[in-house]
Amino acid sequence: MSMYRHLEAHPIAGALGAEIRGIDLSQPLSDEAFDEVQAALHEHLVIFFRDQHLTPEQHIHFSARFGDLLEVPFVRALEGYPTILPVMKGKAESKKRLFGGLWHTDMSYTQEPPLGSALYGRVIPPYGGDTMWANMYRAYESLSDRLKQILDGLNAVHSPARSYGAGGAVVNNGDPADKMDVRTDERATNEVIHPVVRVHPATGKKALYVNSTYTVRFEGMTQEESEPLLQFLYQHAGRPEFTCRFRWTPGSLALWDNRCTQHLAMNDYDGFDREMHRTTISGERPLAASARLQSL
Ligand code: SIN
């Protein structure tokens, strides 16, 4: 257990993730307490707070300490709260489609992907509906030196098309049978380029930065040429020893660093409702591992 003055951090797995005790997120945090929360996030990459009683305003207030909050494209926000993304699945909904159900980093299809997100559990199934995270520092560090060197010099193209394009995996065009309202629009064909290995601006560590939901190909290569190495990297990034798994209880909040993790929502709670609120914190353009790419 790491020692802090204002909180306790209890790791939940060897790779990443810690439960934080001693913090009430409904109250404004002192600067010292906030600095410790931020330090715990940098140390553990995803941190969990249980038994919090948060209004949407308190959720927004806490998240906004880390940066401006983003309005998430394609998905209808919570009524009256443009920066709260309701992540919901009802008991009668199709088991095929699940928002966030494959490994991803949030919104890597944007030029400046989010720093992180804060997901608050409101309605939790009696079993199932856990979320998993994976440590992308570990994923990078455990590769061979030669492959690291190759990846350090590559960029990849990211796009929302597979999820949010016409017929995309989570698009439902406001189907009244579904609780979420996810619609495609012209932004779904956008492509952006990011380094395959990014340097975390606060820790200076290198993290693998490709994901199976939004990465399309390596820059300068065809999809066919890219696919074998990308598939290896996706599988490698999700190796069980790089992950943690969080069992939600109502009132839990998970705060993750989107720059050095991937996450996935488990689709295993058919017949039960699950309702979460997510805020998404703005980030910066990913820094490349090699100076040559940084100038692009
Ligand atoms: C997400 O990908 O932001 C949602 C994760 C979850 O529902 O557990």
C-alpha cells in the first residue's frame, strides 16, 4: 500500500488499478488532496472510489479539476448535462451490441484524445458488467528491443468509422428499444494520425498507443500490410497479466488515465440494467517517442 497524507491507495492487481480510501468526492478537494489524487492516478493508472454519493454537478466539478470536459461526439448526452455521457444498457436490449465492449482508448480518433475519463456507477447488475483496464506501459516495455525500436518510428491512422460509421458497431440511430442514442454523422469518416508509441507528458514513460476499436492501419502502409502486426499488438496489449478487473457497486467511481491504458466493458449481464455516467477530460496531442515523429 502506498502512503499518502490525505488518502490510502490499495492496489487491486499487479499491473494497475488501486482503490482509494479517505476521499469524499462530493466535497471540494483541497489542493494538497487533489495533488495526491493526481499522484495516485499517475502511479496506478486507474483509481477507484467506492460509496460516493454524487450529483451530476459534483461529478462534473471533481472531473473538471483535471481539465476542461469534452462533449462526446455521436452519443446523446444526459439531458441538461452536455458533458455527461450516459453509458447504459437495459435488461431487454440486444446482447450483441455494447458501448465500450472491445478494448479501446477513448476517442483516439480525435486529434487531441482525452487525458482520462471518470465513470460513475449508478445502476449495477447483481453480477457481471465489470470493467477491465490494461497497462500500456507494461505492454510496450515487455516487447523485444528490436520491435520497440521499429514501433518507436511508426505512426498509425485512427478512425471512428467501425464504431460510428453507417452500420457501425454501436450505432442504433435512436432505436427506442435501446437506452443510449448513438447516431452516425459526417465526422465518422475522419482519420487522424498518432504515434504508435506515445510519451506520457507527466511521467515521461512510453506507452503503446494502438487499439482494436479505432486504429485502422499504420501510416504509409495498406490495411493488409498493417493487419498482422496490429493484430499481434492488440492481443499482446490485452494479456491478462497487464490487466485489472473492477467489480462495480452503486456509487463507485473509476478515474482512468487514457494516455497509458486501454479498457473494455464486459458484456455479460443480459436481463439486467446497467447505468453509468461518464465525464471525459480533454487531453493533448500525443507526443511521439522519436524526435522525428514529434515534428510531424
Ligand atoms: C467506456 O468505454 O467508457 C465505458 C466502460 C464501461 O461501461 O464499463
